[in-house]
Amino acid sequence: MPTTSAFLASLAESLMHQASFALVYADAGRRCLFANPAFAAVLRTSPEDLAGRCLAEFDHPLARSIVQALDRSGQTGEAAPVDCEVERADGGRGVLTGCVLPHRTGDGGKGFLGLFQDVTDPARVADFVLRRDPFVTTLLDAAVDGVVVADRNGIIRTVNRSCRDLFGYDEEELIGRNVSVLMPPPFSRDHDKYIGSYLETDRAKIIGIGRDALGRRKDGAVFPIHLSVGQARLARDVVFVGIIRDISERLAAEQKATYLARHDPLTGVLTRTAFLEECEAVLAAPFPGQEGGLFALYALDVDQFSDINEAFGFHVGDAALKAMVSRVTEVLPQQTYVCRIAADEFAALSRVESAEQAETLADLLHDRLTASIYADRHWVRLRLSIGAAVQDADIRTLEELNAKAKLALQAAQHNGGNAVCFYTPEMAAAATRRMFLTMHLAHAIERNELHMAYQPIVEARSGRIVGAEALLRWNQHTLGAVSPGEFIPGCRGKRPDRSHHRLGAERRRRADGGVGAGGYPAQSDIHQHFGSAVPARQPQRPP
């Protein structure tokens, strides 16, 4: 190969004048000593106009970039890279990339040779704009949400700091990889499918529409994200910008709110509303008969629960309630629905095989719940009333079943509490009568329906009247004479001992067991206690 000076000179001349890349030579004072036609065309001028002029005089991005590179190369003595976005002659955007090389002349002078290639690859344009521009980089890194930019093939061109922190990658580990690395299947597959469909049909399915998806971190952990995808055009191609937000905390808060809306925060059982929804759905099915079993509803009420709170404090009462619910779930069958209706009232719906099994479960439940409970360093014993009703062919809704269980609970409490009572048809009539009497008792004085009756007290030895008991009587205009045992508290006879555990059939008192017609005390009980006896004035005994 010839190496004569004439050959090298001709070769250099061909390169400088005919090559497609832009070439410029400047001295140490930044004056342009030579520029080929390609370089002059970028600055929209001619080589002759550039000769001898300082490059700093030109208000052009390439000229400003070269001046900065000349300063760096002059300080370091090494080549300085140059990347510059320019407007092309056809109106499009392009990038010139190259470098400035230091050069020593034969006479000891110093100059700089700049060579720049016009990059028309859209991926290279996106890479320059998104990764090299300081403003764009600062803007992306300042964003709280993760931002990832990918080309039409799904290749990641840039990611911001939040995205790197969110997924646990370094920038070098993501640039050039497919965006599917950030998503687990099937989201990664569907994402590529949506982008491809959009490019073919121009119908957006995810562009500009946020959706919840899943992200995958570098360590393989999967977490929920909200993904919004937008598009931007750089040069003649399109890039996609994904904005990613970690919604783990939001979903956790929503799940907690949903749970608290349907569950009691203390005991964890269903709330009344959730209980009704769940049980209504179960009871909506046709009457199962003996094959599928029946449903039994248990209404539970802790008698005098306020005594525990007052004696030991609310923390002990809360611990006792939680222990009580735990025992309920232990005794009753699986798939039992339990809810907290009020502070010390609960309900439970269980599937049973027969009414006999429902009664057995009620006995076991009462025994278990009234046993001693160790609650927050205190031993307590609950007194519990249980009203129960078993589904039959006439009961179609939870409301009907609950009404009967509540009547049974009222009957148990009316007879002293701390017992189990199952519903019987007589309870409805008794409840109706109680309500009727309650309503009309309020107007008994206005209607002059109450009167006093005096029962003499006779001395047995002499037969003389020594006093009298004043007894209140009610003659209701519709019902006639109403027993004091029905409208005066304490006239029902001796209240049963609440601490006594009635077993078997004795515990499952029916509404008419040990009481008179309509669920009220028999006449013998009324004679024992006529109410609050008021002695009459004692006559003076003769001297």
C-alpha cells in the first residue's frame, strides 16, 4: 500500500470532501479552519462561510456541543464524545454522534478534528433523548412513581430511579431487555399482545387506560401494581411510556376496610349485615329436608355482662367475649356462621341433621360457655341465655328463623335466664299478649282501670282483724281482670337461681313449662306473691 505524502494527502482530501459524515477542524481558539460540505449543511451554511470563524458564534446545537467538547478535550488531552439532537433537512429529528480528537501539527501547533455521523435509527434517537438529556433525566428521577420507556419491540430504553428501586434492578441490568422482565406471566404475555395489537390496528386497549396488574422484582417477588401506558413519537417511530405505582399498601388498606366492614373488630365474627347476607344466601336454596339437614339458629345473650366490666374492667370483658366466641366455634359444626349483634349478643346459624341434634348442641354449647374462663389473668364465669329455633318447611328466610329464636331467648330470660329455650308456637301468642298489655298499661290510670283491693289480716287466736294488705288490681276493658303476675314485676314467683345449671329437659324449658296459660305464672304462684303488700293502719288493741 503506498504511503507517500502525496497519496496520504489525496486520501485525506477524498475523505474530507466526499465522505457522508460531517467533519470539521478547529484550532485552539475554536476557529474553524476546515469544514466539509456535510458539516456545513448541518449548520445551514457553506464551507466557505465557516472558514476562519469561531464556532461559538453560531447559535446551533451542534456548534454549542462542539465548543463544550473542545474545552474538555483541551483539558484532558483525550477525545471528547459528542451527541447532539438536530433538525434534519426533511423536517424530522435526528442525532449526530461522534467525537472531537486532539491533533498536533508538524510545527508544534495544536488543533482539534471533529467527526460526526448522522444517526437515523429511531432507537438511537430515543436513547439519546431519554438517557442523555440532563433535563429529562432529572425530571424522570424526580418522579415518585416508576417510569419505564420502551420501544415498539418492548425493549427498555430508560428507567427512572423510582422504577429501579421498586424492582430492585440497576439501570445497566434493564436497559436493552424486554419490558416483560418486570412482569410475571400472564401479564407479560398479555402486555406484548396488547402493544402488538395497538400497532397493527391503532385501537388502544391499554394506551391511556390505567389497570391493575402484577409486577415481578429481581428476587422473583410478585407484588400488585397500577400500570398506566402512554405513547410518544420520537423521530419517525413510537415509544411507550409506562408509569408504575406500587399499590400494595392501598390494597392492604382496602382489604382491611372490607374486612372490618364485614367482621367485628374485637371477636372477628361477622357483623350483622354480613351475617344476614351470608345466611340469606344459604337459606335461599329449596328446603333441604332430612337429606341435606336442617338449619338451627342460636341467639346468645350474656346475662348481666356489665357486671364483669364493672368488676374487672373492659379489658377482661373483651377477653371473655373473645374466649366465648372461640368456644362457640369449637362446639358448633364447621361452616357455622357466627355474628355479633350487640355488645354481649351473638347469633349462630348451623346445619344440623335433626331437631334432637340441635338440642344436644345447645346443651353442649351452654355447658361450654358457662364454664370458667381465664380472661386476662382473671377467672370469670358467664351466665348465658340461649334461644334457639330449628328450620321447618314454613321457614324460608333468615328473618323468620331469627324472630322465632329471639322469642325463645326472651322466654329464657323471662324465666330467670342462664338457660336454653327452644321456640314453640305458644311463644308467639305470649309475646303478642305481653306487647298488648304493655301498650295498654300505660293508659290504665287514665281509663280508671286500676283499683285497690284490701285483704284482711286475721289474728288466728282471737279471730279479730288486725290489719290488711293493699293489693293492686287491673280490670282491662277488653281482657277483663289481668293477673298481677302479668303486669307487676316480681309477682311471678321466686326467680330461679341463675347460678344453677339446669340439665337436659329441665334446661330446655318450654314457654308453657311451669307457667300458666299464655306463658305466665300459674294461679298458685300468684297467691304466693301478690306484689308489693302495703299493710293498713293497725287498729289499737284494747287495754
